[in-house]
Amino acid sequence: MSYRDLTFAGVCPPLHSWGAESRCTTGSPVIDFTLGGLAPRGAYLIEADAGQLDELVYRMLVELTGRHALTSLVMECGSSFNPYRVAEIARSQGYSAGFVLENTLIVRPFTAYQLNTFFSERLPELAGKAGAVIFSHLTHLFRGRDAPISDALIILDEALRELSTLKKEKLLIITARVEDKVKRVVRAKLAGFVDTWLSFSLRRGSARVKLHKSRELPLGEVEIPLTQASQLTLEEFIRR
């Protein structure tokens, strides 16, 4: 195995109803039905619990690469990327694990300062090779632990300015943990930047999907009854 480590409800139209616009499926029937897939250009913020979020990112990588033949640049900000799990999902979906991993570019910034360095030195080069850019666990770097919040906010503002052009050209996905204890201003800046903001939560007996922001769909919250939902992982949830 090898990979390049560069260290809702009824009102939501299903995928087939979006007409001629080509949209990317995510590997999650719930997201694809709710949003009609992801637009090939634009920015999305997806929030979920930590373990659920990783599984969703892995499935998106497999779908974007295996089905849509896109190279993905992943900014792994939570130090949790598991290539073995990506390979396992790829094989289960009938795709080549080697092809998926070879077309996944990984960058691991451990602090907000390292993220800033990447933006100034490497982003144009690497983003030019990718059709999709995923920031996994982005808010992990902006909790005020590795950098004072004043510095972190400056870095975040500069990053979003750089990404404002990128989102007009590529699919940009920002994922964050619901439970991350970040300043309200951090989440507000991200919410203001993206075109679509979606969150997941699992509750006893149901899964809840909330659309906080969208330029295309009415906002709202949909509750999906699930058998033994308290024991489900998002992996099981998104397969439904």
C-alpha cells in the first residue's frame, strides 16, 4: 500500500432532480439525497462527532476518486487519517485501493502556524493538482492551545482569503467536530465563508441532519428514525 504523504426531508431534492448540472456524490446516501450531491465548485462545512467525521471523510475520498476520478488534497488537521481504513472502504466499494490512495495528497499541519506556512508556500502548487480540497478537523487547530487566539484568528482570516478564490474553481470541503471547543467567532467565520453548512448528530432512536446554511435549499432539520440508533456509527448510518 502506498500513498503520497506530503506531511430537510421532503423539501430536499434527490440527486437525479438537479438536471444537467454535474454534481459529486459523497458515499453518503443521506447527504446526497439532502443536498443533491456536492457542486463541483463551492465550499461546504460539514460538522459531526470525531469518529463519525473520519468515516465520512474516508468515504468521500473513495467516492470522489473512485467514482468521479478526482485527485483530492486532504489537509489533515486532526492527526487521525487512516489509509488502511480508506483502502478497506475502497475495496468494499469495488474500487482499486491503490488508485484511491495514490490520488490522495495528504498534508499534516500540527499547529495553526504550520497551516499558515503551508498556505504561503505550498497551497497553489498542490491545489493545482487536485479537483477537490478537504480540510479535515480544521477547527482542531483553532482552539487556542498551540497559538494564542489572537494569532489564530489572523491566520484563519488569511487562510479564508486564500481559499475565497479556490472555492470558485474547485470543490472545497471543511469538516469539523461538533464538540470542538472553539471560540464562537471561529465557527462564525467559517459559517460566513462557506456556501453550505450541514451538521450530523446521532440520538437515541434517530439521526438528525441539520442544514444551517444553503444558497440552493430551504434551511431546516430532518430527523431520521433508525433501529438501535444509539449503537450505530456514522459508517452504518450513511449506508442507509
